[in-house]
Amino acid sequence: MSGYILRRVLHLGPVLLFISVIVLFVFRIIPGDAAVIRLGDNADPEAVTALRRTLGLDKPLPLQYLDWLGNAVRGDLGQSYINKQSVLSLVLEKLPATLELALLGVALALAISLPIGILTALHRGTWIDQLARVLALVGFCMPRYWLAVLLILLLAVRVPWFPAAGFADLTEDPLLNLRHAALPVLSVAFTLAAVQMRFLRSSLLDVIGQDYVRTAYAKGLRHRAVVLRHALKNTLIPFITVVGLELGNLLGGLVVVEQIFSWPGVGWLMIQSITHRDYAVVQGAVLLTATGFVLINLVVDVAYAYLDPRIRYT
Amino acid sequence: MTVSSRGSPVASSSGTGSAIDDPRLPMRDARAARVPPLARLWRDRAALAGLVLFLGILALALFAEWVAPFDPAAVHVRDRLQLPSTTYLLGTDELGRDVLSRIIFGARVSLAVGLIAVGVAATIGIVLGLSGGYYGGLADSLIMRGLDGLLAFPAVILALAIMTVLGPSLVNATIAIGIVSIPTFARITRGSILSLREKEFVEAARVSGATDRYLMARVLLPNCLSPLLVQASVGFANAILTEAALSFLGLGIQPPTPSWGAMLDSGRKYLDQTPWYSFSAGAAIFLVVLSLNLLGDGLRDALDPRLQGRT
């Protein structure tokens, strides 16, 4: 087990290195010169040359990469062109808002998907099952941004129960914060719950077809006891993996949701920075998001191996 | 995975040895032969509904000039932000353009971006996966680590980063979505090739003098088409979703070209006046994604050897 974890952590090194190469490669081929972008098109050429030297843009690309990587490892991801704030502190400042949406979204999704998923497996083929499957399919295919717009239309415009956009600090006014979070969290949770429900139902039904479940039936247990006590336990392990991977994917999905609800998280910061051509911030935010994504996947993989005694990766 | 073998009487990638559905084969499973994949797909009502829905949307896109009641760019200033009426079936936008016509022409844009992006991604992904899986060694490691690097980004974030650099446009959105979709196709192809590489029918073809190129293109590739076909339909849906997300964020297709994502975004400013504007653009995205997912689910079931023989 510890060998497996060690191997996975060692494997992380090259992946992170590739991420950094891709990020630098992508952002260094920006049409136009970073110095010109910062100083404006009509800037004095001498000032541009001086700034290029200060930024290290006059060096060969591999050297620029090493400089940048060296700084990044030490936590220095550069400065915002706009307000000169450190990129790392800017992103970390916005991170709690993003995490709040992600965690509340996943928690609400679980509260919906677990009971309904189990119910559909218990009542397979009944109208409950059919209805839940249709709902899950709708949720699965529904673009999150459309759902967000529909929720605004129904619960903010038609019936003004929740604010259509905005944010309040959780520590200052928790209730107002939750009111603002309601619609974004709902739009995150519904699509997540659909994926989880589909997965839980199909894997429960898969497990129910196995020999040990037949044994449980043979010794006289009732359907409900078999599903809840025997089948569910073995389904929860891959289910946790799916939930973990979804949390990683949410990092991308939240960009649009945060934009719609003007929720000041990392995704919102990214779009604002793109609009203001503040490339240093975009670059830093993309690098940190990808790193977060890889780390979440690593934790999920390790948790999977830890939870399932049958799995010992070789 | 269903195997339709060429050049060999025995082929199965599932490891169970029961999945042979080519009617030309003498050793086929009698029950499986009763229900070939296409017939199973035909009998799957959900998949059929998906196919009909998709073909309907495709027809609208192809014949947009004849079907759309108005020119999608025609501005009717006096009829700004109208609710649905007999003249404008889905109302009008902030410039008085007919929403229905823009949705119909938007289908053309969405489907074209999705199709080209998935086509390019599938071609590059299959070539990378085939050569990596077939040759193995250093080339395989390099290809796979590079793709791992790409997979380490959430798709929307990577597409956003690429669009930031390339600038918003139709072609650039297609390129960005194409790049983001490559790794999945490569991994699926490679996985299938690894399991097929050592099979007897491949060995037989090799012994009978087939070149590497022939083996890859004519022996191995046809045998891993099933999962790729399923991925193509799911990937198509994802590409349309990503394009709409980029356009929604203002980083995809630029006005005045009609785009569902951009319409959804502009429409939300007028939700209290004409909710149909934003609603119908979102509904269009939803319907095309639904049709492709129903079709993908149907294909997966129809091509799954474990379900063969079921009616």
C-alpha cells in the first residue's frame, strides 16, 4: 500500500512538470508581446525593451521556463498587471468562495442522489424507478449554465425568493451568504446528483446480480436488507471515486456558474483577468487549477486503493 | 466490446470468447446471431428517439435557409424583445432579430464546430493511440505522458486557456475543443490495441506477411471501432457543450454569427421581458446533447457483447 502511494506521488512529479510546460507554452505564444500588452500599443520602444529585460522576456525560451518554474516552485507566480498584487495571493483570496460552492454542491447532490439511487434499485421497474431515470437523464444532459438561467428566471425573477447574483462574506453574514449561494449551489448540485444517481443505480443493479447477493437471498433475507446491508457497501467504494472525480471536474464547471451569479471565486477571477488581458493572473490560476485537479485525482486513487481491500495496484 | 473480425475466424477482445457477431463467421454464437447490433439499436426505443431527434436537428441545420422564417441577421428595430407571436414564433432579441431563425442557423454553427472538433480529435487521437499501443516503448511513454499532461486540465479550463491565447473566433473555438478532446480518443484506442495486439488473428496476419501499416489500419483498427463510435457520440455532445460554454463566456463564436451559447448569455439580461430568448437557446443545446447521449447509450448497449442475444 505505502509502495503504491509512493509510486503515485512520484508519478505526480512528471505530470506537474508537463502541466507547467503546457501552461508556459500556451501563454508564451500569446499573439503580441507581454511587455507591449502591459504598456499599451503606443508605448515608447525603449520602455518596452527595458520592461522586456526586467521581465526576462529577452532570454531564450528554455531559460525563461526555468526561471518561471524556479519562481513558481517557491510560490512566486508573478504579479497582476492591473493591481500589482501577487498572483498566488489573488487566487488564494478567491479560493474559499469556490470551495464553498463546490463542497455545498457536492453535499446537496449526495443528499439527493443517495436516497433516490437506492430507492430506484429497491423498486426497479416501477414508476418511481422510471421517473427517477428520466429525471437523471434530464439532469445529465442539461447544460449547467442553462439550469442556472432557469433557476434565476423561476426563483429570482418570477418568485423573488433568492438574489439573482452577488455575494456576502460567510464570516460576516452567514445567512445572507447562504441566500446568495442557494441558486449557484442548486445549479451545481442538480447535474452532479444526476450523474451520481445514474452511477449508483447501475452499480447497485450490477452487484445485485452477483453470487454473494444470491446467497443472501437464499438464506431468507428480505430484498431491502439485501440491498441496504450487502449490496450497498460494495457499491459505495466506486461511488466515492466517482464523487471525488466529479469534485475535480467541478473546478472547470464552476467557471461558468461563478460568472453567471457574479460569485467571486477562482473561475470568476479567471474570466475577469481574461477580459482585462491580465495574462499573469490567468496563467497562475490555470496552473493552480490544474495542480488542484491532479491532487484531487491522486487522493481519489489512493482512497480507492485504501477502501477496497481487493485492490492492491502493482 | 463487440468484435467484427477481419482476416481471422476467431476474435474477441472481451476475454470471454463469446462475442462474435459477424454473420460471415462459421463459429458464431447462435443466440447472438439472432440479434445483430444494428437490429438491437433499432429495437431500443430511447436510442431510436435520440437518432430521430438528432436527424431532425441535423436536417434543420442543413436546410436552414429554407426552414428559417427570417434571415438570422435581419434587424427589425421596431420589434425588439417581442414575446412569441404568430410572426415571431419564439419572439425576438434585443435587436429585433427572429430568435427561432437564429436558433435554426445556430444549429449549423454548433453542429459544425462539434463535428469538426470531434473529427480532428478522433483522427489525431486514433493515430497517437494506434502508434503508441502498437509500437510501445519510448514513443508510447512520451505520447501517453504528454496526453496525461493534457488530461490534467479540466476541459473547460484548458479550452479557456487556449482561447485566451488564440483569441475568440469560430475556427479557434474548434481548434481549442479539438485539442481538449484528443486524449480520450487516444487512450481508448491505445487500450483496445494493447488487448488486441497479442491475439491469434493479429499474430496470424503478421506471420502471413502483413506490414505494420496494414496491421494497424486493416487488422487492429477495425476491431476497436465500437468503443470509438460510442466515444464519438458522447464526445460530440461534450464538444457542443464546451463550444456553448465558451460562447456564453464571450470567448467563442463572435457576433453577428448566431450561436446558442452567446444567445443564452445575451438573453439572460432580458429574462424579465422575454424569457423565451434565453430559454429557447438553452433548450436547443439541451435537445442536441440529449439526442447524442441517448444515441451513445443505445450504441453502447447494442455493441456490448455481454448484452448480446438479449432482445
